Amino acid sequence: MATKNRLQRLTESTGDRDRSGLIDFCDRSGLVPISEVELRKSVRTGGEVGSVRMVPLAGVPSLEATINDGRGTITAVFFGRGRIAGITPGRRVIVEGVAAKRGNQILLFNPTYQLLP
């Protein structure tokens, strides 16, 4: 059995290993998988920040952070913020808020967040 696990680790790609590790982390943390988030309901989910960008909406800066949990992505939108210390690519976070949809994106507007080490 141990040999099979070692062989599997040697043959899977780094991306697959990272994805598996992220899924395990989210499951251990008791977070709702992003692929199972229900719209217009409060949700506690999270994962790893993939990208951060500032997008002006109606002349007001807004920060958008795309979060990936290995199963899907969600975008946390912080109105009136040009940047948030600690919200950087590669950082693990937990976000909580009410889910909405814009096109194919699932969004959380002004969610509460917790930065993880």
C-alpha cells in the first residue's frame, strides 16, 4: 500500500498535488466547497488567493480577490478598498458572506475574512 502511494505521488503533477492539498486543507477546516455554494445564502468558504486586482466601480475603487479551493473559484469583492494588507496571491483565507452571481462568477460582496498562515 505504501509503495502504491509513493508511486502515485511520483507520477502526479505538481498542480495535481497542490490541488489535492488545497482540497484536504479546506475539508479539514470545515469550509463549504466553492462548487457547492448556494446563491443568496450565507456561506463560509475559503481557499488560496489566486489573483488580486483593483477595479473601479462607479468611480469608487474596489478590490477583487479570486479564491480557489481546488474545486472551484469565488471572487471576494471589497468596495471602497484599493488594497488590503495580507490579501495577496498564494495566501490562504477564509471568507464569509452572502453569495451572488455575475455572469459565470460567484461573488461575495464585502465578506468578513480571516487570513491564515
